[in-house]
Amino acid sequence: MRPGYSIRARLLLGAALVLVFFMAAAGIAVQRAHADSVRAAHYAMLHGTVDLLLSRAEVDASGALVMPAGLGNARLSLPGSGLYASIYNVERNEQWRSNSSVGVQPPFRTELETGQLLTETRQADGHAYMALSYAVNWEAGPRPARLVLSVLEDQAEFEREVGVFARTLAVWFGSAGVLLLLGQLLLLHWGLAPLRRVITEIRRVEAGAQSSIEGRYPTELSPLTDNLNTLIQQERERQTRYKEALSYLAHSLKTPLAVLRSALQEPAQLPEAVAQQVTRMDDIVQHQLGRAAAGGATRFAPAVALAPVLERIRDALSKVHAEKGLEFRIDCPPDLAWRIDEGDLFEMMGNLMDNAGKWARARVLVRAWREGGRLRIQVDDDGPGFSDTHSVLRLHVRGDERVPGHGVGLAVVNDLVASHRGELKLLRSDLGGARVDIALPAA
């Protein structure tokens, strides 16, 4: 037997993998969205700084650029603040730089087409800068001038802000993932509780502490528990049949054996006594073995097509009763199938059709059909019919001692029908003889 595996471990592993994948995908998506938002905010700030420079810039009569001492942005006045600004006067080849660029060589842009607004990332001295540049023809003063405004921010500030958010996001997502896994573990423990109860009940059944699985279970487990109870019940019935058969054999064979012992004392009567008691013992053994071997009702047996079975029995019995010239007629839909042990079906129908053939004068009719949730079978003959419908179902009782047989067939059929929780009736046939009517419920 191959080693088993844990459903809980499989579910927990699957949930963990799905959760990790989801958290990773969600984290990447959120982090990218935040980075894009922060980048957009930084470029918006750079754009605002360019607007500030435009509002403060002046060009004198000689075309020289004139900038005020204060710009209203403390970062532009603080050296090494990370925010740097430049205005390049193209005609005079002069450049104004903010005080924040003292000791730093930011890669300011000095060439740009007039009216163009450019956002980019520039590199210099191992540093990356977020840059926004704008070229304009300045005509507000007495003399026109072409200016290129360039504002840069050290990208380290952007990366620091994004990094802080990423670490915070990882902590929160990691904590949420752990909590979700713990919640999943608790849910699995709660969800698998019915399976643990089934296992406990099965162990109690094995130990003999209870006879069946008795608890109420979810709809997903009810078919399993119902089938287990059916198996347990069928096994008990089978064991009971074996015990009853052995007990009956042990009890019933005592009398024939005692008769044989007595016959040994009278040699003249020995042959006749031996023949009678051997026949009787053979009947007993046949009947009890038939009862013990009966499959009984089972929902696990494959569906058996009835028409081929009935036709095989008909062909065999036509040869057995050839001297009588009987007509065996089968009326059964070709697609009719039923869940029943095939051996039980052969035993049941073989006995019924053989018994009808023994009593019939010319005709035997076998009909089978589905009626609601039951299988109906009727075997009719045109013989004399039953004189006693009660005693004929008992072992060794025959309707007429002149007809060959041992009075076992109908008793075996009655036991088989009972083992399938069905009903057997002995009636008068429309053909004028006997009718055996059987109704078997669905397994």
C-alpha cells in the first residue's frame, strides 16, 4: 500500500503558495503605483520651481539676466540641499545657478529648442538626477533673450521615499500574510473537523463500541458515511448468513446422520435409507450454500443487463425441457439494467424459469420492467398453479411429488429476494397457471 499524505498539509501548502504569489503580485503593483505617484509629484515640484524661476527672472537693457537674491524656496538657497536650478542665457553665454549648487556640478542642460519642456533622468559624477528643462524666448524686458531653465533634484531623495514605502509595505504585507496563514490554518482545522469525527467513529466501529456511523455530517461527506454504513451493514448480513448456514447445517445434518447410523444396524434397509438421507443432505447443503453465497442488496455492484441473462437461461432451459416442446417467451427491454450481483440474478431467474418449465404445459412467459424506483419481474406458466402459496416457499416442500425436484428452488429464490430487501408474491397467472411476482428496490 502506498504511503498516504496529509490533506491539511496539501491545503495549507497550496494556500501558502497562492497567498505568497498574491501578496508578491499585489506588493509589486502597489509599489509601482506608489513609485509612479511619487515620481509624478517630484516632477510636478520641479515644474513649480521652473514657474518660480520664470516669475523672478529679469533681463536688463543690455540683455543680461538679473535674478533676485531670494527666490522664496529655501532648498535653492541651501548648498547641497539636493534641489538645484540654472538659467542659461544663450545670446550672452551666461549662466545663473542657485546657491544650492555651490560645491556641486549638476548636469544642467544649456541647449533646448524654444518652447520645449523636457523631463528626464541625468547622470553626473555617479549621481542620478531627476531633471526638468524648459526653453523660452524672453520678451518681457527692453531686449529679447533666449533662456534655458533647468531644475534638477538628486534622485536619492526619490529613492529614499520609495524605499521607505517599500519597507513599510513589506512589513504590513508580511504581517497580513502571517495572519492570513494563521486564519487559514484555523479554518482548515475547523473545516476538517467532520473528517476527524468520521475517523473517530470508524475506529469505534472497528473496536465494537458502536454498530455504525451515527453522526450528522455535511452534504459533501454524507454520501461517504452512507456508503460506509451500507458496507458495514452488508458485511454484517453476510457474516450472519454464514453463521446461520453453518448453524443450520450442523443442526440439520444430525438427524440424517443418526438415521444412517441406525440403518447400519439393519443391512436390509441400508441402500434405501442411504439414498433418502443422502438426497436430503444434498438438498440442505444446496439450500444453505445458496443462502450463504447470496450477494444481497448492494449499491456497489455494476449494473447488469437483464435481457442477455434471461436469454441465456431460456436457451439452456429450452434444451433441458426439449421433450415437452415448451415455448419460453422473454419480454424485457434491451436497455434494462439493474444493480445486482450477476450470480444472484442467474440463481434467481434460473430457479424461477426452471420451476415454471417443470409445471408448464406449453408456455412460459418472463417479463421484466422498471416501475418507478423498483425492478419488477414476473414469471408465468400455463400449468396447474399453486395449491398452497405459503408452504411451497419452505425448504423440501413441492407442489406435486410426481414432478422432479427437491423443493429447494423457490425457497432459495425467496431467500435471495429477501436479501435484496425485495418482495416475492405467488399469484394466479393470466395464462391459467402460476405467477411469481418479484419487486426489487433500488440498491
